[in-house]
Amino acid sequence: MLALTLLGLTLTLLGSGFACVALWRDHRAYGDGPVFPWLAGAWQWLRQQSFRLLPWLRRPATVSPQTTSVSGSVETTWAVFVGPEIPEDAPLEKQVALLVQRVNYIEKAARDDRARHNQDIGAMQDEMIKLGERLDQADRDVERLAKDAAVGTARLQLRGLLLVGVGTILMAIPTLSDLL
């Protein structure tokens, strides 16, 4: 009967160990802060009290210089109008012809600008599509990570729970046999 009790106790402790390992894995992967905040607070208080009572245990603070750099770039485009000069004393037909040349140049510059802007818009749309694909992939990664978190440690917790249950039953057998 003692062997059953010891086996049950061993299985219970092993199952509790599985549960602790699962908790530790979950907290290491997804937790922020200590597992037991009140215990961390008590430990911090104890350290402060020991440093107050034993000042030679204090470590001096060290300061290390840090550097930060920021860089940026700005791209601008300047359009300079270069066209035929229209003299004021030229005959009217020549002024009209020069004016038509200027208008044609302005139309060509506007078409070129429109084409360049359309290319820029196309590049932006491509970047937005790529960004959308990356966001979709990130969503799938988060979903997979959540499933892994839920399923991965749940199996370990279930094994631990089964071992605790079997261990408890084995420890209860000697007690029940004494009662009967």
C-alpha cells in the first residue's frame, strides 16, 4: 500500500511539474512582467531593506553615454519654364506663333508631369498592395501564434492534469482499503 501512495505522490508531483512548465512557457512567450507581482514586490522591498541595513552591498550606479542619429531626405522637383521670348515690338503674327509655341511647350510639360505623376501613383498603389499583403501575412502569423499558444501548452497541461488525477486516485486506494 505504501508503494501505491508513493507512486500516486510521484505522479501528482510530475503532473504539477508539467503544469508549471506549461505556465512558464506561456509566460516566457506571451507574458509581460512577473508571474506573481506581489512576490516581485515583496522581493524588491526585501532588497531595499537589506541595502538599507547593509550599505556595503550597494552597487554604484554607472552611466554610459549614448548617441542618437537622425537622417532624412527630401526630394523636390522644380520646373523652369524655358520657351521662346516674345518681343513686344514683333509683328502680331510672330507674337501669336511664339505664343502657340509656348502653349505647346506648356502642354508637353503638363503631359510629362501627368505621366510622371501617374507612374508615382502606380508605384504607390503597388506599395499599398504589397503592404496589404504583408499585413495579411502578419494577421495569419498572429492567428497561428495564438493557436500554437492555446494548443501547445494545453496539451502539456492536460498531461499534467491526467497525471495528477491518476496520482490522486492511486494515493486514495490505500485510504479506501483501510476504510473498508
